[in-house]
Amino acid sequence: MNLDIENKLIPIRESVLKIRSFNDCVKDGSNQPILEYIVEKLIEPGIGLLLGKSNVGKSICAVQIGNNISSGTKVFELLSTTKNRVMIIDCEMTDRQIANRYQYSDGEFYQFSNDFYRSKLNVNILEKNFLQKLIDSIKESIFSYEIKFLIIDNLMSIIYDLNKPSLVLDFFVNIKRLQEDTFISILLIGHPRKGIELSEKMDLEDVYGSSYIGNFLDYAIGLRKSKLNSSEILLKLLKTRMDVNNFNEDNIIVLSLGNKMGVPVFEFNRYDTEVNHLKSNTSINMNTDEKMVSEFDIIKNCKLLKLPNTTIAQIIGVNEKTIRNRIKLMEFNDIENPTNSD
């Protein structure tokens, strides 16, 4: 794999290492500003990713969060925010489409915060030096408009091939440098890889594209429709650098995508565990699915032979993660439907 790194190397004229004792590092760190959430328990400073399929409403969610941050109001009327000026780079929708989406049924338009800005790309991403032009333009906008929180919708519109490590690496190295130079926080919007089953738990492996993406993220948020009820949207914190993950698989946020006089809005429904949404009402008992019953029988027999999950995955023709989730579902089914013993 050639990342063409050698041609980009800059001669080093001084040591690249700054060496101190571990105790000095702790002392210096304790004197730095405490990291505070931008959105309570959910969005932290740094670079993050909001991950979801095209039909899940991730752009609506991103705009709603951006408007809440720019106005200092609660996200989903639940999570408090630190008020900051926000800009979204919208690579998908036209002004007319935006107007249609945020027009009330009586003809009036939704009023966003005056500290919420929207920008459009006016250059082809295949144009020479596109990335550098983009970074320079973002930096100029940050200083001109005093932007503190940036949303980029979406990653696929900026990097034309997310499976090409050199492109992904180049983008994230530049965006990371931008974030460190300006102290801005950045939320990227991304798509999941294809072929994900709704019976599988959300995690960082779901991100479409190079594995480099997950390495550069400070936090990641997953959005997905519930398999139990397709009208409900699940929000899960997939990664965080804070001490505690407040919205992991044991405490996901269940949302409803409502409609207030014609304008879409996400509303808080309840907290729940993720496993409750990995099965549907029509197949709550795994014994009703003949194909799945066959797979479970194979897994049980393989486990009796003490075969590893990777080998079982090859036998059935799925990935190893699916096998892990099948085993968890089997264990869950045993708890829900215990076999009567004599």
C-alpha cells in the first residue's frame, strides 16, 4: 500500500520529541482548562462523527443539534449545551430544499438562531488542491465569523473515495491540524458500511471507509432505526475520550422523528438498552426463523467442538461480529424463554 508519504516529508531541523517526566505531564495537564461537554454527556471538544443511514434523519439531527448549540438550548429538550457560534458545510441540499424542509404548514418558516451559519461548496472536489482550498476557506470562516463548532455534511462529499487510505489520511491530518490550530470542534456526518444487519449492535466497525477514520475521532455517535419499532430512532455513543460513556449499549437514547406543523424534529422518547431493539415483534422468538434456527444449530454444534468464532463465521458465510451477536441473542433467548426441565 503506497500512501506517497515519502514525497511529502519535510526535512527535520530540530527534535520532534518533547520529553518531560510523567509527573510533569500530569502537573501541566492539571493546569490546562478542564474539558467540558459542548452537549451534555454527548458531544465533547475535538473531532466527532455522526453515523447513520440515508433514511434515518442524520442531517435533520445534525441541524437540530447545531441550532441548539448556537442558541444555547437543550438538545432533544433533554441535554444542555454550551452556547457557541456554529457553521454547517452542507454538501447535499439546495436552498430551495432547505426552505421546503423548514416551512410550517401555515406557510411561515422556522426561525433558526442568528448564530447558526450555513455554507455551500463552490468548487469541485476533484479539482486540483481542493483539500487545501477547503481547509484555507474553513480557517478564514472560523476567524471571520468567530465559529466555534463546525458541522460537515457529509464525509462522502468531501472525500470521493473513503476506501482509499491516502485520501482519508490526508483529509484527517489536515482537519486535525486545523482543529488544533483554531481550537474549533468539528462534527462530521458519515454513512455506515453496507450489509449491516439490524440484529447487530452499533459500533465503530460500522463506519464506511478506511479504518483510519475511527483512529482520528475523539467521539462517535450512531443513529439507527429500531428493529422492534421502525418509527423509533436509536442514538448510541460509540466512542468517547471522556471518563464515562453515558450512552452505551446499556443506556441508549430512543428518539422519535416527529413533525411540528410540517417541520421535522427529533424528540426524546426514553432511555433503553440496545438489545431490546435488535429483534422485531414478528420474530421475537428466534425459533420462528428457519434460516436462523439452522444457523443457531450450527453455532451450538461448533461451540460444543470448541471451534473459534472466526471458523464458525467461515462455515456459515458471515463475519465474526455477526457470530458474536448470534451467540448473545441465543443467550438472551435462553433467558427470555427458559426450557422447562423435569
